[in-house]
Amino acid sequence: MIKALKFFQYAYIIFAVLFAWDAITNWSVDRNRSYISILFAALAVFMFFFRKRFRQKFQDRQNKK
């Protein structure tokens, strides 16, 4: 279970990189799309840290048992 949580945690970083790449490549073509991609990249980075903290709490709770 913890390995799956760790995998999904790093999947958010991959998505953040993809959205950042999309924002950079489309900056001169469509700025509105780039702003949305930047928003999603920031959200993915936030979710990475949120999931990391959640996984650590879950792991600490299992270690106490």
C-alpha cells in the first residue's frame, strides 16, 4: 500500500513537469491555455507535497501499531 502511495506521489511531479512544458511551448500561441497549464502545474506540485505528508503520517501510524 505504501509503495503505491509513493508511486502516485511522484506521478504528481511528472504531471507538473508535463504541464509546465505545455505552458512553455504554448506561451506564444495561446496565453490563456498557458495560464491554465501553469495553474495545473502549481496544483500538481501542491498535491505532491500534500501526498508526501499524508504518506508519512500514514506510515508513522502503521509503525506505532
